[in-house]
Amino acid sequence: MIRRGDPITFRALAQAAGVSLDFLYRNAELRRRVEQLRDQQRATPQPTPASPDPDQPSSVIRILTTQLSDLKRRHREEMTTLKQALETAHGEILELRRRLGHRANASPQDS
């Protein structure tokens, strides 16, 4: 990450190393090193690229993140619609059961 000039963050390191964030935070030596490198990067001004390359991972990640956000939003909307339909169906079933119970009590019984 340092050689490539990637931003040093706990999340990026965990992903690159295939470990959990919890592992990095619990390991005091690793945590200090990540914090040290992160602070060094913040203190050093990073050169800005002249023109963004659409094939660069950051662009791909940005596009995929946008698509994922859109999918999540649509999924939440669909789940809300389905939950409302289910609640309506439950209400209708309850109403029908009450009507059936009322009719059974109103009909004459055989003696």
C-alpha cells in the first residue's frame, strides 16, 4: 500500500490483508503502525492525478458502490411494499375469520 501510494486506513489494510478490522484494532503493534502511517500520509500532501483513468480501481469502486447503493435502495422499497401487502393480507384473513365465526354462531344449531 505504501509503495503504491494507497491511502493507509484500517479498512483498506484489512481488505488487502484479508483480515478483520477487529484483528487490526486489537493488535496494539499493528494499530500503532497503521496510525503512524496514516498520520504521515495526512501530513504529506498527496499529488492529484492530472486526469482520472476510468480503469483505475477507485473509479470502478465508485461505480460499483453507486450501483450497490441503488440496489439496496430498491430492495428496501420492495421490502416495504411487500411488508405492507403482507400486513393487508393478514388483516383481510383476520376479518374473514371473524365473519366465518360470526356466521357459525348465528346459524341455527341442530338439537
